[in-house]
Amino acid sequence: MNPSTPTLASPARLAIAAVPVAGFLATPLLPFVNGPHLWFGLPSVLVWTALCVVGTVVALQIVEASYRRSGGAELDAAELAASEVRHDAEEDQR
């Protein structure tokens, strides 16, 4: 793979996606979350988990947008076209 080819799993993108995962994994260790607290009338663990889910969605959107901006959309389109050609060739052999 040449250096100009975008990589979805680059270190920066993995770091962005790891932030909400770290929040999930740290849930039992955080005293302000893991206790008899209510946030907005709900248990704090439930609210924290919902925030981590929303954070995961946002992080993955940021990762995908970054990948597409760096040329990933063109790479994906070329890969799809190549796979369709291979699929058509396999069907012609049958």
C-alpha cells in the first residue's frame, strides 16, 4: 500500500474511536457514575451509558468523515467496482 492511500484504521482515527470505548470500560471505576446518584431523575450509570453510546456514534461519524475527506470515498468506489467485475466474471463462468 502506498503512503497516499487512505487507511481507515489509522492511529488518529483509532484514538478518536477509543475515547467512548474507554468511557464504557471505565464505568465501574468512576465514583461519580457508579453510585446511588440520580442524573435527570435516572440512575447515573444509565445516563453515563447513554452518553457513551451517543459519543460512540459521534466518534464513528468523525472517523468516517475524516476517511472520506482523505480520499476514502474514491478508494471505496474503486474497490466496489472491482468486486462487481469479479462477481460478474464468476457468474459468467457458471
